Amino acid sequence: MAAVFLRRLSAGLALLMAVSVLWVTPAMADPDEGGSKTLRDALESAAKGQADAIQKLKASKKRQAQLQATVKQSEADAKALASSVGEIANRSYRLGRTSTATLLLNSTSPDSFLERIRQIDMLAQLDGQILAQYQQDLARAKAAKIAVDREIVEQQKQVAALTKKKKEAELALGSVGGGGAAGGFINVNSPLAKPAPRNSDGSWPKESCTVDDPTTSGCITPRLLHAYQEARAAGFKHYTSCFSERSSGEHPKGRACDFSANKSGFQNVAASGSDKTYGNNLAAFFVKNADRLGVMYVIWYRQIWMPGNGWKAYSASGGPSVVHTNHVHLSML
């Protein structure tokens, strides 16, 4: 009897242990990203500054191209009127101010008198329109050239801002032994994501944690939700966790997600094999679509990508979650 009881007890304990393993393994605790608050704040500031400078630089170059087209068209229009303006000037010189009175006095009849008045009036109106249009074309070309010069100054300003933020990022990464050149994760076959909504000037609208997080009971920004949905639509459906209560970083702001390399959950080992390939492809997807989605930075397998720096070494020390070898971290603008 005692033997039967012991066998049943042993079987029960084995079952309980198996259930416990199944309960814990698929979804370990959210990864401890590692690094100090100072590092995270520095990376956020650098990445945001880079994205802002890049957006303003692109907008300025677009305006410059439009202004240069205006200069070209206005100068062409003015050139087309140049011969007519010359004819008006020559006619005024030849006939002088008395021409109108002379033409009227030489009229042979009242009808001829009225007809000459009409012709003179029409000629004067036409001459006035030509001269006014010519002056407008020249003024438009001049104003556009001045505006082009302003855009060039703006571009120089944004290039300087981008350079500064790139150095800040390198210093921040260098403080933890990183910042060096890295091979990065690129996949030319990565699908294109649907663009997230922008402001009319091309900038990203300010967003807060206002929509339900489909991965937790917390909240995230609409832009992060869009990125999450686009990733899933592209086939990246492994375990993911976004919002979490932390002392710093993007997760508590609803602007970051951790995408497990393993299908079931965050494993306490560095990803390898198909899990590593999954992480490589997911990181490449976010980088390829960074401008479409509003990506601030991506961290994966000891490397970090930012808009201005590209892929750089990320050398935080610690376990798989700290060095990001078991999950892809995504932070959004």
C-alpha cells in the first residue's frame, strides 16, 4: 500500500513539475534591457535628434528643388516676353508722348475717331499686361533665388545638427565599450510596410500612450501599434511584449516592444539557428522600413541601429536579454 502511495506521489510531482516548466518557459519575465538610465536617455536624445535633422534636411531639399523649378520657369517666362517688352520700348521711343493726340487729330470721321480710341486703349492695356507680367516673372525668380539661398543655409544647419547627434550617440555607446562599426542586419527581400501617418510637413505627430497594447494589459502609441501590426502582417508573429512598468526607457511610455527570437517566449540563451535567422530578418525589416514606420532605434544581437549612425556595436555586459541576443528591441519616435 505504501509503495502504491509513493508511486502516485512521484507521478503527481512529475506532472506538477512538467506543468510548471510549461508555464514558465513560453513567457519568461520581460527582458532586463540593461544599461543605465543615462545611457538610455543619451541614446534616445541622439536618435531623436538624428531623425529630426534628417527629416528637416529632406524637407529643405524638397523645397529647394521646388524653388529651383520656380526660378527656371519664371526666367523662361520672362525670356519669352523679352521681345514684346523690347517692341513696346521701341514703339514708345519712336512715337513719343504726342503720338496718341496726333493719331486722334488725323482721324477723318467720328467713326474713325472712335475706332482709333478703341485701338489705342486695347494696345495700352495689352502693353500694360505684358509689362506687368514681365515684372512679376522677374520678381518671382528673384524671390525664389533668395529662398533657395535660405534653404541651403537650413541644410547646412541640419547637417551640423545631425553630425552633433551622431557624435553624441558614439560617445554614449563608447561609454559601455560599443560604438564601433558593425556588420548590421540587412535583407534586400524585406517587404515594405504601409507608411504610418505624418504631418503635412512630413514630420511625425506627437503621440502618447493612448491605445491598448495587444501584447499586455498596458497601453502603447498609435505609431507603435502600426509598426507591430505591420511586422505581424509581414509574418513576424513570435511572442512579443511591449508596455511594461520600468524606471526609464521607452517601454513605460508605450513606445517600445521586445520581439522574442523564439516562438514561445524569451529564452535565457542566445538565439541560434532558425531563431537567430528570425531575429536577423525582423531587425532588417524594421531598419528597411524605419522611415515609413517612424523607428527611433533597433537593438539586436549586440548591435544597435539609429537613423544617422546606421548599425553600431552595442556592448552592454550581461545575459542574453541585456545584450539583446534573445530578442529584438524596437523603439519608436
